[in-house]
Amino acid sequence: MRRSPFALFASLLLATTLAGEPPTTLDTTGIISHIKREAVQSSALASVGYSKRLHALEIEFKKGPIYRYLDVEGSVYHDLINAPSKARFYDENIRGKYQRLRVRRKAE
């Protein structure tokens, strides 16, 4: 399977992270996203989207921030969408396990 340049860059960043260090936010200024997110029923998550091309999961939190998680398999997205508790699934399976980028909101 051929990976996009973005996915290769993200994999390289992951490979250079020191063992034992938790994943961090890579960019504090944020990127502008073109990944479509859909509203979800959750106590903490407002919307979720996934890009097959980028292998990127985006989560908008009810308290405001939006993050893109890098090098995420599609099965993680599907499991999140189908989880009875999306907040619990996020805490147990996504939080702290993937590199992330902060996403800026689009200008309205």
C-alpha cells in the first residue's frame, strides 16, 4: 500500500520519538482541516471524522479544541463511532497513544 507524504512524515516523527515519552501535540498554531466530521452523542466529544487517505482521525471536543490524531487505522475510527461510550473509548484507546496536531477552526 502506498502511503501519502503526510502519512510518511507522521510515521517518521513517531519513529524518532524517544521510547517511553508520551505522544505530544506537534503544532501549537494548528492546521486548517478539510476532513468532514460528524456530530456524535457523547459527554465529552462533539464530532468525529476520519481520512482514509491520511490515516488521520479528527476529534472535536465539547470544551472546544479539535485535534487530528496521526497514523490511526480505520478500525479505530469505526470502533469509536460504534462504542456505547465514546468518551470512555477515547480515554482507553486513543488518548496518549497517537501523535496529534491541533486543528484551527475554519473561518465562517
